[in-house]
Amino acid sequence: MTDRHATGMKVRREVLGDAHVDRAEAAKTDLDTAFQSLITEGAWGTVWASDAISRREHSMLTLALLAATGNFEEIPMHIRATARTGASKQDVLEAFQHVAIYAGVPRANHALKLARETYAEMEAAR
């Protein structure tokens, strides 16, 4: 295991939580092991591990980019991560307002719908 992979796993667990990472690791197959390593080293061990911006800012950027590009599947996961990154509901709203202006209202509207649903699930689980 490389240092970047170890760092990536540490950051991934801090942001997404042990339960999420454990489920993802258990679901790995021969087909996607290399891909999972790429994500762990690239996304978590490089981008998210950077201290040039805060985890809160990483969350806001990630959510805005996911919404702007129409990659809605990961928005709930990253909304849940805001509980660990410090991005508030207001921060998420601000990120999605940027999406509305620069990438389109329908994408921002759908992202907000997913955020509302996910926050409701999080509050119900408390």
C-alpha cells in the first residue's frame, strides 16, 4: 500500500465515515479494485487530503460540481459527509445557488431536492 493510498483511506474514513468505507471496501471485486485504488489515491489521497482549502470548502465545491455536471448519484453521500466536514445547510444552499446561475436551474433544483431528502433522513436517524 502506498503512502497516498493510506492517506486516502484515512481522509475517506474521516469524511465519509467508517460504515460507508467498510461497505464500499466489502463490495470491491476483481473488476473494480484498481478503480477503487485510483479513487482512494486521486480523490481522497490527493485532492481531499490537500490542506490548501478546508474540508468545508471541499464539500461545497464537490457538491456544486456534482450538481453542475448532473452527477446526482453521489450528492446524498456528500450531503451526509457535511456532518463531518463542517459545511452547513446554508453553505450547501449557496453552492447550489451558484449551480443555478452558472450551470442551470433544473440541475440545482434536483440537487436541492436530494439535499432536502438526505437531511430529512439524517435528522430521522438521530
